Amino acid sequence: MSSQNNLNKLTAAGVLISLGIIYGDIGTSPLYVFKAIIGDHVISKDLILGGLSCIFWTLTLQTTIKYVLITLKADNKGEGGIFSLYSLVKRKAKWLIIPAIIGGCALLADGIITPPITISAAIEGLEIFYPDLQTIPIVIIIISILFIIQQFGTSLVGKAFGPIMFIWFTMMGVLGVSYILQNPFILKAVNPYYAFHLLTANPGALSILGAVFLCTTGAEALYSDLGHCGRKNIRISWIYVKSCLLLNYFGQGVYLWNIQNEMLDGRNPFYRMMPDWFLIFGISIATAAAVIASQALISGSFTLISEAVRLNIWPKVKINYPSNEKGQLYVPSMNWLLWVGCIVVVLYFQRSENMEAAYGLSITIAMLMTTILVSVYLKKRKYPNYLIAIFIIVYGAIESVFFAGNIVKFLHGGWFTVLLGFILFSVMWSWYTARKIKNRYLKFVEIEQYYDIIKELSEDESVPKYASQLVYLTSANFSSEIESKIIYSILQKKPKRADVYWLVHVDVVDEPYRCDYKIDPLIEGKLIRIDFKLGFRIEQKISVLFRKVVEDLVQNNEVDITSRYASLNKHNIVGDFRFVVLEKILSGSSNLSFWEKITLDFYVILKHFSLSEEKGFGLDLSFVTLEKVPLMVTDNEKVVLTRIEAQKQ
């Protein structure tokens, strides 16, 4: 708790760290936003002033008010992100899992498009010096190196992120001021009239809106990284970041003002406003900022997947912790999936202006889902209904308009991120739904009625001892219940005699870093239940946690784990431990609907690519026995058989 309080303190170091971690995506948007707004249009006064006005009010209404001021309040013990938000409100309604999954999938899809567009936009600045430069191989090499180094951890490199991004934002601000001083008249674009006029008088208003939206795409990442920096540090650093962004956008506006009635013809106003002597430095700093932006999205994707695994909406996958830094994790399967996706994006779209068409649509969807969840959170916190209604109406309308602006990109590349999002959604939804179907057919029995026979079995020397300490993982939420399959395993499927039987239950709780346990001695010295309460960001290393609990119990003289074998007992040798994991095999069912059958078939396929139960719970495989048991999903069918008497010879 104290570390969390320190995290929320406003410090210079915290502000600098937030610059390096949070603003990569939104901070590199000046590389391509104004270029996307102009597009193939002739540069005009209305387009410049209207575009600037749209950018100013989007950053103010969407990023500043919705995310920095309102959404950051929805912290789950200091943690942010759409799954943390879902954990806060999931008890309010079961259907909230839908916007949570859709939002999570949209953010993951964004993680595939962000590295290619930011790095491509930065590298394409070199074309000013080398017009015939092939940028694609350079972009692919940079992206590949970025994904290769993930497995080694980025804590060392990450320490340089803050200072580099501070240089980046300062550079953008200084460049912007140098142009604004030439024509302060450009500042009148803060008047919302110019945005209104552009969007009502221009027949291509929706495509312009889709381009404007790119200036706020990093707002979701800002909320997701709440736990790394703290609310106060984010809010203070945002003042500097927003100021530098706006100064640069307005500076680009002045540059464009000087070349009215022309077309961009591939020119990027971000680079063209730089002095010739500074260009190579500007491109280098932009490339570094683009790499940092990509790193932030990759790390965010790893965090999302790890949370989804703990919330049982993604298959169990291997998660590594390459450094001791909080939040630093590496998911090999997701790393290489992202890498393949990024390479496909680069090869298919080739240039940043083509990628702009695919960018933004998925994030609009994620923002709409966040609006739904935040409104439920505000209701939970008992905010006045009229304020919640205003929030839903205002941001529902704004994001719906942006969605309409981005949907026109669908055929020009937007389909790519929608397809990615749909594939990810099908995985999450199938995994979540299949688990619900399986749980529907789990049969529980009252454990108390088996106390006597378990105690007698433990002392029955006519039955060969299976293990000194026998451990089962149970999904029963109440200590009075147990799965019938566990009882079947102990008593009937080769009776298993043990000195002590252990039942271990893991409950993933809404708090991110909770790590508690409760002991329930069901049969004194014979049957003990342990209930772990683990946060959705705690690694479920059951072997380690179980060993720690047993050590505490032994120290308190609550249990004796000394071997009962005479030769070992006299030397106080600890008895052996054995984990039994029951893998439930689904049988076919005529009672399941068509979609349930499809879901279960897909679930079986996903199981082949996911970690097994024992690996997923971090069990030492040398102490694990895997038993496959049928999960009957049908009632016993009435079968009529007629016996034929054998004829006597």
C-alpha cells in the first residue's frame, strides 16, 4: 500500500517517467495528423483554420476532459485500463463483459497498427534528402529489432524514455512557437466556429473527421498506464504535453498558411517546418520517439493479455518476467503475433499515408466501450443521474461522430483492424463462453458426507499409499462443496490414500495486487482447504504460494508434514507432495445449441495452443499427476434394451 501511495505522489521523477511511458502514441501524432487532414485537398484557409480548431477541441474535450479529468478517477487500487475498469463494475451487470472484451480487442488491434504508422512516418522524413529511398526495409528492420529485444526486458532502455520524450515535446513546442511568432493570427483557430464551419460546409467532412481523430488515439493508452505513473503525475505532465502538441499543430498551420492554393504532394508539414540544418536531428529524434511509442503499445498489449488470462477471457499463455521492475512482463506468443501483424501491415500498406486509412477505427470502438463502462462506474459511485446522462450524451455523440468519420475508411484499410479485432474477439468470447458452458455442467456434492470415509481411507493400510500430501485444485467456491469428480478420483479411480488431503481454490478478485489466503481445516490433520484471493495482476504461481502457506502452517504447528514412513519419520524427513489435476474432457451433446457446439469446438482448438492447467498454474510438473475425466453435458438418455435368453442345447 505504501508503494502505491508513493506512486500517486507528485514528483519530478514521476512526471518525467510519465512522459516516457504514457504519451508515445498521442505524442507522435503530429507526424501524420495534419498531413492526413489535408490529404488530396488543395490547401485553403478554411481547411487550415477548421482543421486546427477540430484538433484543439478534440484534445480538449476527448483527451483532457474525458480521460485526464474523468476517466482517471476510475482507478482500481491505483491501476487503470479497460479490464481494470471492468473489474470495478462487473458486479453491476453480467452484460458488461461484452464492452470490456470489445474494448480490449480494439486496443490489441491498435497495438498492431501503431508501430508501423509511427515508425514509417518518422523514417519517411529521410526522403527529403534521398527522394528514392526505400523506406520499407528500414521500417521492417527497426520493428523486428524492437520485438526481438522484448524478451530481454526494457527496464534499462526505459530509463532513457522520459528524457528522450522530454526532448521530443520540447522540440515540437519550440518549432511551433518559431512559426506562430511569424503569424500569431493563426491562434484564432481556437474559436469552435471554424471547426463547425469546416464540418458543415465541406462535403468530405467525415473523412476529415477521421483524420482529426488520429490526434487523440493515444488517450486509451494514457488511462491504461495509470498504474505506472499515478494520477497526479499524469495530469501535470499532460499540461506540458498538450501545450507542446498544440504549439506544433498551430506552427504547422502557419507553414500551410504560407503555401495556400497548393497541394501537399507527399510533403509532410511536420518536417517541412524544420530548418534545413536541423532536419537530420529532427528526423533522428522523431524516429526515437516513434520507437518509444511502439514500445508503449507493445508493453500495453502484454499487460492486456496477462489481465485477460487472469480474468479467464484469454487462453492461458506463457508469461515471463524479464526484470524486477513492476509491470515489466513479456508474453512470447503475443510478441510474435504482434510482430507478424506489424510486418503484414508494412508490406501491405507500405506508406504511412496508406496506413492512416486503417488507423483510428478500432480505437473509436474502444473509446465507445470505455464510455459505457465509465458511465456504469459513475453510477456505482452515486454521481447525480443528470451528470451521468450528460456524460453519456456528450461523449456518446462525439465518439459516434468520430466512428462515422472513421467508418468511411473501411474499404480503404479500416477493414484490416476490424478483421483483427473480430479475430481477437472470437478468441476471447469463445474462451469465456466455453468456460461458462463447462461450469454449467459441473456437479458439486456436499463434502461433509465424505468426511468419515476420507479419514478411514487415510488410515487404511490395506490401500497402498499414493502420496504423503495429496493436493487437488478445486473450483468450488464454498468450502462445504466439492466437485464430484474429485471425490471419484480419491475414492474410486484407483483409491488414493494420503496422510493429508489438500484442496486449493484460487479466486481472482477485483483488486489488482491483492494476495491473501484463508485456511479451513475440514478434517483436523486430514483434510485442509486453502482459499487464495489473488488480484487480476498477480501471477498465479500456485506451487510457490502453496509452499509458502504450508511453511507458515508448519511453523505455527497447525499441520505435520513429516513423513509417516517409519524409516523416514525417525529422521524427520518431510513427506512427498503430489498434485492431481483433473482435465475435464467435453463429450458431444445433442442438448447444446448450434452456436454452443461451434464455441466448444473452437475452444478445443484453442486449448491445443494454450498452456495446460498444470503449467498455467505454475505447478512443478515432476509432482503432478494429470487425470482426464469426462464432463457429462447430457442427461443419461433413456435406452430400451431387450434381453434375449440363450437357447439351451
